[in-house]
Amino acid sequence: MIRPGRDSDADGFIALIGACWSLYPGCRLDVDLELPELRALASYFAGQGGFLWAAEQDGRITGMIGVRPLDAGTWEICKVYVAPALHGSGLAHALLDAAEGHVIAAGATELVLWTDTRFDRAHRFYEKRSYVRAGPIRVLHDISNSLEFRYAKPVDGIESRDAAGAVAAIPRLSAILTACVAEGAGVSFLPPLAPDVARDFWRGTARDVAAGGKILLAGWVNGVLAGTVTLVVALPQNQPHRAEVAKMLVDPAARRTGLGRRLMARLEQEALKAGRPLLMLDTRAGSGGEALYRAMGWTLLGVVPGHAVNKDGGLDDTAFFWKQL
């Protein structure tokens, strides 16, 4: 059962956090020295305009999560803990669903959280939930010598991701690529796309982002990373004014939300910032992508018959487009 947290849950919260921290060497919990707010945590969050939830089973606290507003539109997700025996049970997802639903209803436009660099299981969980690394590592100067990653995501929006953010986005980007390939998207792969192949592709993209050869954009809808597009800027020396558009993907579950158009509009802005006013791309002839590019003012250069094999083993024509910004 998930319910509002209470100050009287203090002993349960402290025991829960202690059990979670005990899984990681060097993590030390001294409530009175460093975390006195745990003695009355519901009041602590309420005093900041936030809220606290507790998960309870057979009279024992098995999970917790809190939220608080930081500034206009930005809310922080805090104190996310689930009893080790219930890891993988879905309780963490249920707690985060409750917290995200609360803050989105309150008008949140961005969600952020901090997590210890040692909490690798938590990192994987947040990345599955569309959070990505954003910003520098935070040093706490506490008795545990903690270093923390910052994770963030917009509720709805397009963001450019650096290499660290690109790596953190690999689980969601891989899921999007796999879903699009399964539907027959002409993006260099054929179904069924093996998970390790999808992950390796995005790892390569992250390396290219780190090297300055690509600009990666990610798009969120209702708090879910649901689309992406890449601008390739590592081109020959005599083409410093040009870039190529690659892997414009929208999760099938997020189609007809306008995300593809928003991704392409933001990509054009990024191209101009990078000094690349001439853009080129290719897409399967007759696809939804072709219709989108035509509607956004792209010019058809030509169509190559039988250019690529499709998921049924036949040959598809490929349309090549260009646009001068």
C-alpha cells in the first residue's frame, strides 16, 4: 500500500535508508549529524511545498519517495528508496508514478534528482524512466564522501544531450530504435533488432557526440523519452557549411503528438547555431517521414529505386532531400 508519509514513520524511514545504504561500501548513515529531517520528514517536505509518500506492507515501511518544488516549473524527486528484498518488484515504479503524477498535475515542466555515484542499480532504474545525466557531479563533503550524479528530464520538450546524457539515454533510445525497426522504419536495420546491436549503435553515437562529430537531440512526451534525431557535423573538410540528418525516430506509442515536427524544428535551430545552413537527409519513399519533410519545406533531390531492403525482404525506394536554412 502506498499512502502519504507521516512524521510518525521516522523509525521506518531510517531503517529503510540504512538497509539500502548497507549495500554500498562506504555509505554511512548518521541521522542526528547529517539528516535530522528524517525525524519529521513529512513536515520537512510540507514546509517546502512538497509531499512525501510511504509504501507499507504488514505494518513495515518498505518504500518511500518525496518531491519538492525548486523554482518555476522545476520539481525535485527526493528520497527514493525501496527495501532490498523488494527490488525488481515494481514498487519503485509505483512510487515514482505517484510522485510524477503529483508534480505534473501541479504544473511541473522539468523533473530533477540527485543520486550517489555508487548507486548503479538506481541509475539503471532512472534511465529506464527517461531521466538522463545532466550537469556536473556534486560533491557533498559528508561522512560517506558522497559524489552525486544529477539526472533530469523535461515533462514535454526537446533537449540537446552531451556525451554523458547520451550514455544515460541508451536504454530509452535503444527501445525507441527497436520499436521503429519492428514497424519497418528504413533506418539501416532489419527486425528483429538484437538488444546488444541497438545498444552498441547508441554507444557509438555517444562517442561521436563526445568527439564533436554529432549533435544528439532527445524529445519527451508526458515525461517519457519518446523521440530523437541526430545532426551529423563530421563531414569532409570542403563541406564545413553542411550537415546531415540521421535517425529521426519517434516511438510508435508517441506518434501523432507533433513530436517529429518539434524535433526537426529544433534540429534546424541547432544546425544554424553550428554554422551548418545546408542540410541533407534520406528517407523511405512514400513514408510518413517523407510527408513530414515536404510539409516542413524540404526539397526533393531525387528517388533511388530499390535502394534498401525492407523487413519483408523486398526493395524500397529511397528519397533524398535537402534544405537551405
